[in-house]
Amino acid sequence: MSDHEHHHHTHQPGHSEEKAGSPGHSEATAGAPDLHDAGSQALSEALRSSFFIVKLAMAALVVVILVSGIFTVGPQEKAIVLRFGKPVVQGTNLLLGAGLHWAWPQPVDEVVKIPVTPTGNLQVRSTVGWYYVTPEQEVAGTEPPGSGTLNPAIDGSVITADRNIVHSRATVTYHIDDPRAAIFDFGAGTNHEFNLEGVSNALLNAANEAVVGTAARFNVDDILTDSGGEYHAAIQRRITDLADAEHLGVAIDLVEVRSVAPRQLADVFAQVTSARQNREKVVTDARADAERILNNATARAYSVTNTAETARNNFVQSVRSEAGSFTNILAQFQGNPRLYEELELAKAMSVVLTNVQDKIYLPQRADGQPRELRLQLNREPQEPNQR
Amino acid sequence: MKKNAVTIAIAALLLVIFALLLFTFQVRQSEVVVVATFGKPTDTKNEPGLYFKWPWPVQNLYRFDQRVQTFEDKFSECYLADHSLVLASVYIGWRISDAKAFYPKFQGGSIEAAQRQLEGMLRTAKLQAFGSNSLANLVTTDPAQFRFEQIEQNIQAGVQRQLDEHDYGIKVEFLGFKKIALPEKVTDSVFERMKAERNQYITKAQSDGDRQAAMIKSSAERQAADLLNNAEATAKRIEGEGNAEAAKTLPVFQQNPDLAIFLLQLEAMKSSLNQKATLIFDERTPPFDLFRNLPAANSSPTQ
């Protein structure tokens, strides 16, 4: 600064002389200010270019910041944006679906990704009440052979109210009703990531509890037949109640329940089923017989009354016609009753003699005594070789 | 001057960002953060958001997962009050309710360490709850005896009591039976009993079927007999009606009863002597009485 002051001071006379109008002197003193201008100009240029670079860098930084906020959500995941740790609800949906999204970069926003199944269907199956099957057997629908006893460490089972043992399991299909609760309230062990594993575990436990607790108050036959669907309904109700009470944030869509007798008793259970079916068959056959008996009886009764009706009509009709003919005959008869009788008898005899198959004439004995006639009513059939 | 202002603004912004990083911290939705001042826990933040703190080494932060953790205990033998033996496993859903109390108790706030502690407490509470109930309280159709859920609640209360006594900063959110089964040696006798029951059912089904079938058939036969009896009675009535109807014509025949009887006899004779009949007659039978008047009556019988 002092140099500058000095420099300024030393040029003061020259400056006054320039004012006096001496051009020659003016040329002689012009070298120093020119040097100064060039220096400041260079400095100013340098500063200007530095500022330009800074501006450029800032603009680039802004672009980088904006671009770094872009993120994609894959088809098998959902995303939640946390702003200062708190979930940001975008629109009505907390969960962001597949596609391109933007959020402020860290540390303002944090994008949390949650893996989901491709179909979106969530399912858990209770594990404790079923015997052990390998995945291959499960797919093939085959069963492992049953040994004499049941080892509870290997094969699951449930105890029924009548203290029997059966296998029973529930398959629960559900969807996430409250993502905030389902994702942020349930952890899976020491895993600090966000996923649906925690809530899935909790629901699986609820399904296990429901199967064990419901089987405990139903008898074995009510579980295996479940004709009224009460066992199934009780399990579904219990799972739903537990999911609500534990605030799992899920809604139960469907509960499928399957129960089977222990494999060790499969034969005897099958025999019961067969005996019951046979009972039904015997009863059904008896019903068919009963119907046939009743139908026959109805037909016979109908025939009896009809025959009686016909006979009555015929009888009445014939009596009437006889009465009519009697009236006609009466006049003839009264003319000569004996003659009439003889004539009618002779006519009748001729008809009778024409019609009868065997006619035996038995002339009176000469002494007037009656003849003895022996009739063999039951003739023995003639044997062919004697013929 | 303008350029200087921009520079100052940028510097200030950087300063603010630096200060924010240094003097603030975030709490995530699922977390709870304990703030320790010179190593001593002074504050707990369990709501998500941005909070102020003094930079290290004045204040330190300890973060914990505030979510419900589930685990289950070992599938182990439990004796009931009636000396029955069952195998049972219980699941438990717990979470850190007081992080300030929790973190000094478990090294580094370890979830595994907490669960190990919980398992011990659970075993004690489970044995106590089973010991004060019988098998009839666990499996029955009688709602008055069924105490399944109460037993679960008792175990939960037992675990929570132990946690509170030692101020572990843990809350049991839910607890339930995961599995209850009979020991392997018992299953054999259960299967034998079940088999005997099934055989009874088979016999019952057979006799039931026979009984029902017999009842159905005899009932049908009775109904059929009733039907026929009724029909016979109706037929009799109809016959009577016919007779009554016919009787109305009696006065006609009464004009000459001899003729009426003669005609009836004639008719009866004609209808009784049909084609398959055998007629044995002698010369007293008209018209063969004509033979009586023949000069020599010595002809042989004609067949």
C-alpha cells in the first residue's frame, strides 16, 4: 500500500505538467501507468476466469446433486423415501412402485427399498402341525412312510381336545394393509435392513398358534371331517385376531386348512371311512327297497279297488240287464211255465255238452241200482318209456 | 462487491452444511437413539426426525433397532399339575422400550444377548405356568376349563415381571404357543387308543347301518300292509255298494221267484261247465232222458 502511495506521489508533478499542456513530457511519463493497467487487467482476467470455473463447478455441483437424487425401483421391489428419518408419503401411497423416482440426496432423504414377491401375493404356511416332508415330496404330493411312533422333534402334530393326535396346517394368504407398521415395526433378528421378513415371521407364529390353540378345543373327528367348517372358521378368526392384536399391518385374504390322520393310523382311519360309506350304502339300498315295496303295494291297492269297482259295475249292470230280460221272459214263462223250463234246460244242456271237454255217459243199471263210479283225481303222470 | 457477496454466500452455505453435519443427527423411523454427554446417557430420541447435538467428544450417539423382534424358545418338556408331560415351544415378540436402560445391560446393545437373557426368563415363566395347570386346561372342548390363552398371558406376565424387576428396558409385545406335542414314548399308547376307538366306530357304523335299514324296510312293509288293508276294505265297501245297488232290482225278480231261481240255476250251470270240465251223466239227465224211452237200453258208456 505504501508502494502504491509512493508511486502515486512521485507522479504527481508529471500529472500537473500534463495539465499544463506539454505533450513531450506526457509521453515520457506514460510508461508507469500502462504497466499498472496491464497487471490489474491480468489479475482481473485471472479472477474472472477463476470465478467462471467456480461458477461452472457450482453449476456442475447443482446438476450432480439433482441427478444423484434420481433412483430406480425394480419390478420386484418397492421403495420408501425417508426425509430426516421420517417416511414421506407421496400422494396416497407410502410405497413407490417400479420406475424412475427422485429424492433429495443424503443426508436429507434416504431411499429404503423393500423386496417383494413377483406376483405380489404373500403367503405363510404353519409349520408345527405337519409331518416332515421333503420339498420333493411336497411337490410330488407323496408322503413319507410312517413308523410306529411319532417323533415330535421331526414330525409336527397337534393334540386334539379328546387327546388324540392329528396333523393340521393352515396356509395364509395376506396383503400388507399398513406398510408403515409392517415395515418399520417388525425386525428380523439382527438384520437392520428393511423388509417384510419380520412381519412374515410374526404372522407365521400367529398361524402356528392358531392351529395349535384351535385343535386343542376340537375333537379329532370334528377336525378331520370339519363338515360345518367350524374348525376352519375358528383358525381363520384366531389368525385375524392375532394379526390385529399384534398390529402387524396385514390383512388376511384367505386361510386354507388341511388336516389328516397320523400316517401310522391311515389304514384304520380308511376302514372307518369305508365302514361309514358302507353304512350309507346299506341305508340307501334299504330306502330303495322301501320305495319298491311301497310302490308295489300302492299298485296292488289300486288294482284291488279298481277290480272291485269293475266287478261292482259289471254286477250291477248284469243284474239290471237280467232284470230287464226277466221282465221280458216273464210273459212267456207265465204262458206255459213247464214248457218254457224244458226248452230252456234243453238249450242250456246243448250249450254245455258242446263246451265241456270230457263227457261221460253212465247208463243206469238194469236193476235200477245206482252204479258205483271210481274217479282217480290225481293221476300219476305216465312215464315216457311206457308210452 | 457482487463477487464478494457470492463468495461469502458460498462460504456461509458450506459453513452451515458443515455445522449441520456436526451439530445435528437424524433418527430413523425404526430407531431409537440414546444421546450420551461425556459418556453418560442424558437423552433418548425415539421419534423420527432431525435433532440437535453437541459434536464429539461432548456428546456420543447410540442407535438401537426399535422394531419388534420375534424369537422362540427351545421345544422342551414341561410337567403339568396333573403330572402329564408335554413338549412345548413358545414364541415371543419383544422390543426395546427404554433404550437408556437397555444399552448398559447388554454389551453394545446386542439383540442376541437380550434374547439369550429373555430365553432364560421365558423358561422360568413357562414352567411356572404349566405347573399350575393340568392337561384339561390345555386341551378340552369345555370352554369353562379351557385356559389356553390365559396360560399364554400368564407366561407373558411372568416374563415381563422379571424384565421389569431388573429394569432391562424391554417390553414383551406378544407371546403365544408355537407348538405343543406329546413325547414320542406317549404317542405309541395314544395311537393304540385311537386304533381301538376307530374299531369301535367301524362296528358301530356296521350295526347302525343294519338297524337303520331294518327300520326303513319294516316301516315300508307296515305302510304297504296298511295300503292293502285299506284297499281291501274299500273293495268290500264297493262290493257292498254293488249289492245294495243290485238289491234295488229285487222287486222285479219277486214277481216270479220260481222263474228267477230257474234262470239263475241255468246260468250257474252254463258258467260252471266250461270247456275243461268233465260231465258225467246218465239217462236221467236231460236231454238224455230221451234214452229211457228206447226199446233196448244196453248201450255201453260213451267217453
